[in-house]
Amino acid sequence: MKKNEDLAISLKAINMKGGGYTNFLKELKKSSNSNSIAKFVIIDLDVLIDNINENENFDELINYCKIQNRTSSIPIFLIINNPDFEYIACLHSSAYKNQDYKKFIEKTFNYKDIDKFKSDDKVYTFLTSKDNSINNMLSKLNCNKYIKNKYSIKKKTMDIKIDETILNKNNTALKGSNIDEFFEILRKF
């Protein structure tokens, strides 16, 4: 939680525990906008890449967010990790040099397998301790973003507006993320 004058900002994380892009859409449709200044949907692109049947669900999620961003006062930021969270997690380590990230997690992070890593409730603490940091991750992110949200912020009123969401499908095969947008916004408040 961070204070801006007399207001407090807090994050409410919802673990979707898989289920594809449809589950994210269902959650967005049923979740309340009260006491929110923005919503961040952090998803992996590997579901789309690995399952061609998810194309329609993915497009529906993107279109829903774009419509909400034009018509609602609460913006929905799509943050897309490509290929997945595990890759972005490895970027937190100063030792990661773009090698096979699944082997890196098992060998360097000392997890028995990827599933143990993904289900670890303390993974965020691990990724931000010792030689691991968000700053490492942010400095290693490249420009291969699948999606970019152009946004504006009125800090005094705490209003955030997404002016445009740009997809770059040419970056589907490239590793990257726009998770820096999430941290940029947090730092502004």
C-alpha cells in the first residue's frame, strides 16, 4: 500500500488458476468497479500459442477490454507475458542470460519442477530477495511487446485512462512483456 496525500492505494490479486482466457473474461464481467482506479489483467501468451482453439477467446477478451476502456471510467490494462510468467520470473535473476528458462528455474532457483515453482505462494518474495529483483527484470525487458497500452494519468484526481491498446502480432514468436506498464503506474502513485 502506498499513500498519495490522504488516499491509500492497495492491490487485490486474483489467482485465476488456469482455465484459459474465458475465465479472465468471466471474472472481469462479474467483478465490481467500486473503489478501483484500474484493473490489470496479467496473462501469458503461451495458452494462445499452444492452443489454437483459444484464438476466439483471446480476441473476445481483448475486444471486451477495448470496449470497456472506451466506455468505462475504470481502465483495464492487458499485460501480456510472452511466452509466460516463468520467463518473466527468470528475468528477476541477475544470473539469467536468456538460457532455457524451465531448466534455469529447476537448476538455479532450486525447484523440483515448473509446477512446484508456479504453485509456490512465496514466489514473489523469492523473486524480490537476494540477487533477484524487479529492477533486474525491468532492465532486461526488451521491446518485443505483443501489446502496448497508451495511457494518461491525472495524478491529482487519480484518474487513469487508456487512450489506445496496440497489438503487435508480429511479436508472437518473440519473448517479451509489457509488465513495465504495471510498475510505471504503481510508481506514479
